[in-house]
Amino acid sequence: MIGSMLLDHYRTAKHSLERARARTLLTISGISIGVASITTILALSGGISSIVTKQVDSVGENLAVVRPLTQQASLADLNNPIAQNAYTTSPLTEDDLATIRSLPETELAAPLMTISASIRFNDERPTYSTLVATSPELAEINQLELQDGQFIDSVTLQNTAVIGAQLSIDLFGTEQSIGRTFQIRGQTFTVIGILTRINQPVNFNAIDFDYAAIIGFDSGKLFNNSVAQVQQINILTKPGTNMQQYKQTLTKELARRHDNQQDSIVLVGKEIAESNSQFFDLITVSFSSIAGIALFVGGIGIMNIMLVGISERTREIGLRKAVGASNGTIMMQFIIESLIISILGGLMGYILGYFVAFVISMFIPYDPLLSWEIAAIAAGLSIGVGALFGLYPAWRAARKDPIESLRRYH
């Protein structure tokens, strides 16, 4: 009974919308633009988050990271292109590194110290490069692979380096640069290894290893007046370690060493990916809110076309009520019309959004995220807009007096 009634409403609504085809298509376009914008933003931001999550998962559950404690991401960060800790001194020291290595659950620990310096070969100065000072353990913790040569170790001299594949091309014009030399602040370094290309500029280390030059930790300190400025410590714990308990133990040890000051944070497992995704999530919310304006305008379009349709079909509404149609029946008919418009717009917008996302991905180093959550959000938004903005016109139609309707358009 109910199914048959809904089918009749659907047929009536379909026929009504087909009579005003141009108006209907324009209204559907308004909804599709809003849904497409939100779908594109969610797909691209989800792609960034999934990259970091996959990186952490590939290392395993025994990964931990220690970083200086910074403020949580906020909308104010969008107005400041410079990192909030750009002018601060890291509280992490070599003694902290030694403490971490002394814990029985720790298997490997590697410091990360990025240095502001220009890398040069003759007159070649790459536009983008990163100088990283670290220890040999980093290769195993981060699963860095070499396409040629070897990684830095305790035997290699202070003036040796491992470089990324793209940096090798930018400096020397080839990936086969073992034995070549380059300069950093007048100091000459010899290339002893080339990293396998990773194509992961977004990662939990905030370092694009394809463009990085990796030198020994002691060599890096020489560029900073022999002072270690550790931005991050990557840790690999022994198999079977209770990571939450390890986190609590390490947090207490670091606080004890820093006069009970909570100036660093320990992240384990999934927390590493979540921390790196906070800023991208903030951007996603901000841009999705802007895209929501387009969806709101599309909803206004639905309300407008529905009100126009009711005005044109006043006599029809009067006839239907005169022969026994209830207010609920009239309301249901017009709400279904609104839902048809919004659902079609949502479907078109979802497809268009992913098309745009994949086109954009051709110019960025990651793919959009395909997930049922994004599809559910697109469906929920389109259905919600259709129901919300179709409710008032449907109520207006149901409230019409049948006698007045027939008399006015007799």
C-alpha cells in the first residue's frame, strides 16, 4: 500500500519536473556544484591523511616519535605561513636521545636535525633541498632503501652524505653520482649513497627524502656551533612492547630530565598519523565550509523552483484536495519532487567531484581517497538539502484551500 503510494508520488513528481525541464536542470546543477566542491575537498584531503597513515602502518605498530610540544592547530595557523616553532629552540637534546636508547624496550632511535643551508655544486644551487643530520639507525626505522651505494654509518667520514634521487639529478644531472662532491657553507661532502625514489613529499617526518641530503649527526652539529638542535626523534621499539605503557614511561623520563616541564610529546602508532593530519583536517573543514555556501545556494534554488511550481499548479492542488487528497499526501508529493532534484544533483556532484579530484591529482604527488564515508557524506548532504529546502514549499502547498484554489484559477 505504502509502496504503491510512493510510486504514484514518484511518477507524479517526475512528470511535473519534466514539464519544467530547463528549470529542473538548472536547479540540479546548483546542487551538483555544491556537492562536487565538498567531494573534491574531502577526496584530496583524505588522500593526504591516508598517505601518512600508510607510512606509519608500513613501519609497524612499534614506531614512536618524540617531538617538541607545540600548540594545537587552529584557524590562526592559516594566516601564518611560517611554522609556529620556526623561531624557537627545540627542547630535545642528545642526553634525551641517550635516555631513550637506554630504555630496555627501545631497539633503535634516530634523531632528526634539519639544517638551514644552501647545497651547491659549482654554480648549481637546487631550488628545493633539505639538509638532514641524523644517525645510521634512521635507514632501518624509516625503511629507507638505497638504489646505489651505502647509508651513513659509524665508519664513514664526517664529510660524506647520502642524497635523494631527485637532488642528485638537480645537482649533477644524473642519479649516478656516487663519488661526486658538493659544498655546504664551504664544506665539501662526498656522495656515498643514493636513496631510492620515494615520491612522498608528505610524510610524518616533514622531510621530502627525494630532495634531501643526509649527513652524520656530528657533521650536522658543526653547522650549528657544535650544538644539537633535534627537531624529532624516531624510535623503533622491540617486538611485543606495550606502546601505551612505553609512551607513559618515556613521557615521565623526559619530564623528569626537563625539570618536570611538559615541553615534548611522545606519539605512538596511529597517533603519529593523526598528529600530522591535524593541519590538513583544519584546512579541509575551512574549505568545506566555504563549499557549503554553494550547497546552500543550491538549496535556495530548490525552494525557489518548488514555490514557482506550486504557484503554477494551484488549480491542480485544489482538484486533488477536492477529490480527497490529504494534506500529508500533498506534502509528500512535493517533498519527493524536492528529493528527486537533490539526489540527482548529489549523484552528479559526487561523480563530478571525483573527476575534478583525479584531474588535480595529475599535478600533485598523491591520489584522492576513495572511501564509502565520502559517498555517505555526499548522499547525506544531498538528501538533507532536498528535505530541508523542500519542506516549506510542501507545507505551503498542503495549506492551500481547495475552494480558493479552484476559484482563483477557474
